[in-house]
Amino acid sequence: MLEQLERLLASPVFRSSKRLSGFLRYIVEETLSNGGCDLKERVIGVQVFGRAPDYDTSGEPVVRVSAGDLRKRIAQYYHEPGHENELRIDLPIGSYHPAFHLPASAATYVPVASAASLGVTAALPSKVEPLRRGANRPVRLFVAAGLAVALAGIAASMVIGAPGNAFEQFWGPVMDAKGPVLVYVGARQNDDRMVFEDALALTELGGTLRAWNRPYRILRPADLTPESLKQGPSLLIGGFTNPLARRLTQQLRFTFASDGDPGTVHTAYIEDRQNLPSRVWSVQVGTVPAAVDFTDYAIVSRVVDPVTDRIAVVSAGIRKYGTFEAAEFLSHPEQIEALSENAPRDWRKSNMQAVLAIAVRSGKPEPARVVASYFW
């Protein structure tokens, strides 16, 4: 494990950040030396970030923010070709204790019984092919492999929160529903490959499902039959790239729309059916350089799908930034709490939608903020 730690720290992904390198080294070495019993926010703030022992953790969330950045760096490292056969070090959502997983090549098939023996119920693909260096395989297979192995590994720390909070209000009905969560991620046109930020979104939301010990199954296009979609609640990631998300939102108040064809320069926007013809939540697609500051938008929904009569969650942006930050929003209790501001007292059993705004500065998205919500 220490050898794998050194590989990560020596990579370009981590060499550019002494702060995150020190954070990762500390939590891994503490876990291996004494089980990580002292891996608490305040202790990390003092030992890694040099804060005073009595610093205000709520007013200075350096550890929590850095943990989110660390998860992104780890995902970026394992996304790059050549790392698929390495031991995986992860930082589960809501925890400062790292988790260690076997490489995908060592677990192309993981029996459900093996996962159950570790106290985790898993619905796994029957076969997962690891990426090879230089191979042009869909990113979807890589992520499926990583998540499948993670399900059979060390269970993620729970992030459920107290009953009645926004995190539980949103996710509770999904976690209580029968059947595995059916996850479908949109793909690029013509080549069936994920956008990198959509893969990161899957990692974030997959961590939330693992935190609840919730079985889930990643769907491929061939799996999208009416009968298969009735087997459990669904989680749809991606907006214009995801036909299931498009189909579902077209029936709701907030939906995706555009004034042009894919592949051309046009404006894409989120339409409010109760405020037509406003296009206040719009983004130009196809011409915005990474260095230009702009605002992306996303829709998060939790509704009963009238086609399948099962709960469906949509986490989707107009552009890639919106999709990723929508997943971040739904995965972090402190962010999702913003939904409670305009929600009815008990909205656990309600259908709901929210529009998120994501400021993008020099190609880097900022945390999402809620600009509209609707409960019924």
C-alpha cells in the first residue's frame, strides 16, 4: 500500500499540490500505523494544515474542502491509462479514512457472495473488462470496474445524517425502494464514451450509494428495456447526452431545451414551463473557450417516473461542469441542505426539482447554488 501511495504522490496529478500530497500521505500512513483512530477533522487540520488546536472547524472548513479536492485528484489519477492494474486508494464520501481496493484486473468477476461476506450487498456486472494501455475502450467499463471492486471492498463510512435533514429527505426514498439502483450515464455522440466530468459525477454519486450500502447496477445501452428499468429506482447522470434524463425531464416543469442542433453553435437552456418564454438559464454551446468565465446550469430531480412507476433521480447539467457540480451537490450534506430553504416541512415523499447555477472561472467550476426549486 505504501508503494502505491508513492506512485500517486510521484504522479503529475499530485506533484503540483504539496497540500493535497501531504493530506493523502498523512491519512494513509495513519491508517496503516494505528488504524486511523485519530483521523478526525480537527486533528487533520492541526497536523496537516497547521491550524491552531482550537481553530473553528465550521468557520474554516479547510479539511472538508481539501477532502473534496483530494477525491477529484484520485479519480483523475485512476482515470489515466496505465493505472488500471494498480491497487486503488480511495477516500469515501463523508470519511477521512482511506479505503483500499484490489485492481480491476484482479477482480474481473466478483461474486455477490463475496460482497455479502463483507457485509455489503452488491449487484455486480457479470463481466468487467479492465482498460489496457492504448486501448480505446469506453470509459464506462473502467468506472464500472472500479465501482464493482469498491462494492466488494471496505464499506464506505455512513453519510446518512439525522432523520429529517435535507440529505435524508432527498435520498431516503431512493434508498428505501426495492431493487438495485439502476445507474445510467450519458455518453458522447457516436463513440459511446463518457465525458470525463460525467465519470467523476458517477464516482461521487456511487460513493453516496456505497455509503448507504445500497446495491446498484450500471446500465449499458443494451440494458435500456422497459422491463429492466422497472427493476429498481434509477439514477440518471448527464443532460443532453442522456436520453433517459431528457425523456423524463420533458414531462416536468424544468426541462432541457436548445435552439440548434448538436454539433453546431447554438444556445442551450433550461426551460421553466411556468415562466415561458424566459431563457434566463442559458449557455452558449460549442464556442466557449475554457478560459472564458460563464455560468453553467443543471437540473436535479427526484420524481416517480410515469413510464416505470419507479423513483428516478436526475443529476444533469447543460454542459459538463453542471453535471459534475450537480453530483457534488447531491453527494454532500452541507450543500444539499440548501434545498430545505423553500421546501415543505416534510418533502421526503414529494416529487421535486431544482435548478442549480454553477459559476465557471477559467475553466474551473465553483460549488452549485440553488436558483429555483419546485415540490409537488
